[in-house]
Amino acid sequence: MKTTSLLLRLRSIWIMSSWLRHEGLAAAAMVVRRREKNLQRLEYEQKLESDVGQVGVDSRGQLRRVRVSRERRGLNDVPLGGSKPFDEKQAEEQLQQTLDKLTAGDGPHYKIVKVYTASRQLVSGTLTRIDADLIDGNDEQRRCIVEIWAQPWLEQGHKITFKCHNQPAVHARHSRSVEWAEKKTHKKHNHHSLNKIDHLFHVFQIKYKRRYANSMEHQMRLRIFRQNLRTIQELNDNEQGSAKYGITEFADMTSTEYTQRAGLWQRSANKPTGGKPAVVPPYKGELPKEFDWREKNAVTQVKNQGSCGSCWAFSVTGNIEGLYAIQTGELREFSEQELLDCDSTDSACNGGLMDNAYKAIKDIGGLEYESEYPYLAKKKQCHFNKTLSHVQVADFVDLPKGNETAMQEWLLANGPISIGLNANAMQFYRGGVSHPWGPLCSKKNLDHGVLIVGYGVSDYPNFHKTLPYWIVKNSWGPRWGEQGYYRVYRGDNTCGVSEMATSAVLA
Ligand SMILES: *[C@@H]1O[C@H](CO)[C@@H](O)[C@H](O)[C@H]1NC(C)=O
Ligand SMILES: *[C@@H]1O[C@H](CO)[C@@H](O)[C@H](O)[C@H]1NC(C)=O
């Protein structure tokens, strides 16, 4: 009896312990496997980023993010989830390796032409983003953003996304086998790859053909772009009219760069302008609700000043083209380049004032046609030829400041008006009647010269809103704004529209 019960007890202990051993081993094996996998991952991440001492494997084999004190962080440390520029040479090598692996399968065949920028980000693996020109299987060169999301501890290995200019995104993964999937949209992969701003910035670079010299400039432009997105938000949030602001070709420029690119000098407040006060003939009866010199064949096509601060010259030729068309019935384009080359008071691409330009035209002896003296967006030797002078200027007039009714009357009687305004809201203008909140568009800071060619009123009965506006011809090409035009609120001197209104007087 005693022996039996002892044997039975021994047996149950053995069963129990063997069960325990079995389960325990399984559990221990799991810890070992997990630990191995994570050590592999850790080793991989550490190999890639020396600053990922922030990750460790704990006693249960789990990956742990270890906080690193601020002092230990160098300038080059990339916080997890953040992205940092990555050596272009290295990026090109990685891209080449990836392309080699992929061309072994049946995916698209690409050859590298040039790598513009590359950045690397740690997001449960490494996300490398490479912006490069690639030649595809049809020998066509395209600008592409290639994203390689590497998670080598997983079966799938690498996920690759190609997004080339004017092409649908292509997704692939490669490990042992190569799989392909083509998708029109790439919504799915967005959540863990491109953050929204990076994505917008890449789209911007492709759309406006930006090629930054190196990754340092790329990072700087990205910072400016991010700041500008906040400005756009601010303009939209505070808009009192119907305008929409968004990403334009100026979205990677600081406000200083943008202002220089416009090119209007400040008029000194106490010095006389040299113009005569304009005589504003009183209008008989009620002023028309709207008027547009474009419909009277007095406005030439929208021009483009390019990367040259010559707005002042375009503002003046626009005014003279209008006056000339109304006087002679003939619409002709006049030369800005002549002013860039021959007006020595103004400073060509470094800015100028309309007041000076009127005087210069008088002194030079007139303006040649655009076709005879074409625009080069750069100062050259003056080659004005008096026999080709088709229009002469006798004088110029200053319209009364802060009286937009007088401007309306003058415009109806005489033609388009040259004005200086604050172009803050124009940097991101996408259309609508622009009525920025005062503090965002000071009346005193005039930095751009343009041309008023008409006016009108927009009614928004659903919003109980009536928006009177000026139609402003700009010189940033027809792709900017509303086919090259800006509509700005009329009636409260928005952005200083009535502060510097002038016109030539033809001889
Ligand atoms: C000025 O233009 C006229 C007319 O085209 C031409 O005959 C003449 O040679 C030009 N003069 C100069 C100096 O280029
Ligand atoms: C604005 O100009 C108009 C027309 O010249 C004139 O009748 C009116 O009195 C002016 N208004 C102000 C406030 O000066």
C-alpha cells in the first residue's frame, strides 16, 4: 500500500514535471525565437543607423525603445519616425541593387539617370525615399519617387513603390519571389510611408520641375514649404472674400525671395513722385456695375516676367498698350526689355518704380514693339532704335490715393491703370475674390506692380455676400491665378490697391 501510493505519487510528479517541462520548453523556445528575430531586426537597424542605440531587446525577447538623453543626441541623430537626408551615392547604390533584383522578375525595367535627393526614415524598418530621373523599358526618361521600405526580418523583405511623373504608382515587393501589383491610387501605402507634407512637397517638385542642388538645399526648401503651408492655412482661415489659397510655384520661396522676384521698389513717402495729379472727370449718371477693358480689345495676352524682378516694366507696358489701343484702335505689345536695358534709373531684374519708367520712356524717346525688342528676363546692352519708336510718353499722372470711386471713373474714361500693391496674398492665390484679413496684407507694404483692367461684382446670395472686385492683370504667366489674373476686393483699399495708382500720358 505504502509502496503503491509512493509509486503513484512519483508517477504523478513525473507526469506533472514532464508536462511542465514540455510547456516550459515551448514557452522558452518561443522567447528564443522572438529574441532571435528581434535581434536580427535590431542588428539590421543598428547597421543602418548608428544612432539607433535607442532600441534594445528585453528579457522577454521584446523590442524596447530605450530613451536617449538629449545630451547624447548628436546633430545627425534622427528621431524615430523622422526623416533625414541620406548620402546620394549610397542611395544610388541601393536603388541600383533594388532595380537589379527587380529586373530578375517581370517588373518594370528602369535605369538610373540622376538621383536628386534621398532621405531615410525609421518606421518599423527603414523607409528610403529616392527622387531620381529614371529611364524605363521604353527608353523614356521620367522623374520618379522610389520608396523602399525594408523590413528584412519579415517574409516579404522589401516593399517598393515607384511613382513616376504622369504614371500610375507601381507597387512591388521582393524577397525570394518577386510579386507585382499595379494600382491607380496609392492610398493604402500612404499611411506608413509618405507623411502628408513630404508627399505634397514631392508633388510640388514634380509639378514645378524643381531640381535642388543637394540634399541640404532640399531640406531647407522643405522647411520653407512647411512654413508656407501654415501661411496658406492662415490666409484661408481668415479670408473675407471668396479666394482660395494653396500651393503655387512660389510655395518653396521665403517671402523675401518672393518679394525680390516681384520687383517693386518702395516709393519714398516725402519725395514728390514727379507725376501730375490726375484729373478725374465726373461720371454722368450711375457708374456701370462692371467694366472690362479686355472686352474692348485694349489688353494684350498675359506675359511672364520669369525669374526677374521686372514687374514695374510690365505694369507700365500694360498701361501704355491700353492707352495706345484706345487711342489708335490697334492692340500692340510693347517692349519691357527695352526698359530693362535702357532705363538707367530703375534696376532691370533688381526692381524699379513705374514713376521712373514713365520718365525713362520720355527720355529714351518711346517704346519699340515687343517683337522688335523681345523679352530676355535679363539686363543686356541697350539697343533702342529711334526709327522703331511707335509710342511716345509726354508725362504721367498720379490718381488720388484711397479713392477707389475716382479710380473707377478714371478707368472708364481713360483705360487700364498701373498700380502697386502688397502681393502677400498673391503668393498662394488660386482664384476667387481675394479679400485677405488686413494684418495679413498691409496697405503700406507695396511690393508688386500690376495693371487694373476692369472691375465687377460677385454675388453670393446663399452667403448673403456681395463682393465688388478689381480685375488685375499680372505678369506671372497664364498658369498663375485665374488664367494669369487676380481678382482683389474693391472698396476698402485691400492690400493697398489705391496707394500707388498711376498712368502714362501719351504724347
Ligand atoms: C533701325 O531700324 C530700321 C528699320 O528697321 C533699320 O533700317 C535700321 O538699320 C536700324 N538701325 C540700327 C542702328 O539698327
Ligand atoms: C473720390 O473721388 C470722387 C471723384 O473724383 C469725388 O467725387 C469724391 O468726393 C472723392 N471722395 C473722397 C472721399 O475724396
